[in-house]
Amino acid sequence: MAEAFRALVLDQHDKKVTSEFRNLTTDDLPAGDVLVRVKWSTLNYKDGMILNGLGRLVRIYPHVPGIDFSGEVVTSSDDRYKPGDEVVLTGWRVGEVHWGGYGQMARVKADWLVPLPDGLSGQQAMSIGTAGFTAMLAVMALEEQGVSPHQDGEVLVTGAAGGVGSVAVSILSALGYKVAASTGRAETHDYLRGLGATTLVDRNELTDTSKPLLAERWIGAIDSVGSTTLAHVLSEMKYHGAVSACGLAGGPDLPATVLPFLLRGVRLIGIDSVMCPYATRTKAWERLAKELPTDHLAAATTKIALGDVVEWGEKILKGQVKGRVLIDVQDC
């Protein structure tokens, strides 16, 4: 028998995207192996774009957005999951091409889910969300390139007060790295120091691209900004430094030269959290459960009701959101 639930539904009329909360049933959900009662979701920059109809990320309407969720399995046709199991979903273009987590029920493919790792609640998992998961992947990529807390120097995190940056600062600090946090918001300085940043860098210091190489400054970097910021950061990397590129809040262009790569052996690693393989995905979540300080996570999280998500979607696009946004999906 179909079960009723509430969901935020997007429609498009005359190229304008509108949103409203509707009563749906499980018969309305798209096909999938596992039916999940969604308890928590989160707000990412991509969610803000989707809510406001930007970037043509959604092509088919009506649509339920929300690229992340955690919840409890209701039914499953896949032996890996049974009713009552707690699960997490990030990526796989859920919330873009497949209905997502801004509804109280979701039906998805079993391959897209991971079991909730020991040591994390579903609420904490969504305080982490895609942004925190991406940050962990970025840290793992730096480690794979030999960047170590035993080296002499700092790891730079750009966009440090945002979702990815906040978790990256916290993880790096917990692992023993010296962390330089870049932000354009002076009011977040105390917040970033509380997460473990040892140096604060004004983002305006990272925009000059007039010189292909500058004085060596960073042993590693996690960049969620792109464009001139990433180009500048590359020019300041120490010999054999590595940069994890995981965002484009400042734009998709890269006005750089190959000189940092050829003359200093700098490595630039792209981070894809959407189609990340299952083994890497589960490893990252297990590490988040063990290595992300829960007090830092709480300090970096703002909790809202699903009923308020449209308003917050506008805020995140305007750079008015600090850290992570946790969404109580049952509150709409």
C-alpha cells in the first residue's frame, strides 16, 4: 500500500523554476531498489543552484531536489540492505537527474547507498554531507601525493568558511597539519581559529595572476574556488606540492601557466565526489567517522527545517552561509 509523505517539488514554467511543498505517495517516486524514509538532508552550493534553476542541472520537471540524505531503509529488493538499516547517500546525480532528499521518502538504487558508518548518527552524517565528504576525499588525495603533517609548511584551504572548507580545516588540523585558512569574511576568523586554523589569509591576497611563479609558500592546498584563486595558489606552491581542486565558486576558468608543474613538480588533482567508486566512498566515510572532531562538526553546523530550505538556497548563492547547513526533512 502506498504511503503518503511531504516533499519540496520544483516545476518549470516559461523557463522559470518554481517550488512548493506537496503531498505525494510512494507510488509517485521513481524506480529503484531501496525505499528510504529520509530523516536528514543538507544544503550544498549545488542545491542552491538547483533550487534557483541555475546551470541547467535539472532537465526534467516536476522534480524533488536534494543531493544528499540519510535515513532508514523501509523496503529493499537488494540483499545488502534490510528494513531498519541506517544509510547515507551522496552523489550519483541524485537531486539532479533522479529525485533526491528534499522529500520525506526516497527510492534509489542500492549501489548509490552506503551503510551509516559506526560512530556517526544520521544527523552527523548530514552535517558532513557532500561538502564534508568532498573535503575528506581532498585530504586523502593530498596524502596519496606525499603531503604530510611532518613537512615544514602549511596547507592552504581556500573558501575556508564554506561547507567544504570548514570540514577540510577541521580534518587537517586534527591530523596534525598546520592550516592556513583563506576567507573574505573577517567575521569568520574566530570560527576558523576554533576549527584549528593557524593562519588566516584574506582572499584578496590570492587573486594576482600576473606572475606564473611566486615565492614558495604552501606544501599543499585544498581549493574550492577555482579561477584566479587556484591559478595564484599554484604559483605559490612549494617544490613537489600538491593541490586538490574540488570547487568553482569563483568560476570554472584557470588563467594559469604550466610553469608550476614543470619547474616545481606541482601536482593538481581533481576531486570528483559524485561518481566516486564505492570502495573509496566507504573508506572516506569511515575516516570521517573516526577523524572529524564532533565538537568541530557541531560548531560548523546550522540546523534548519526543510520548510526553510528555499530561503537558505538563496543565501548560499550569495555567500551568506557559514559552514554546514543541516536540514530536518521531517519538519516541513
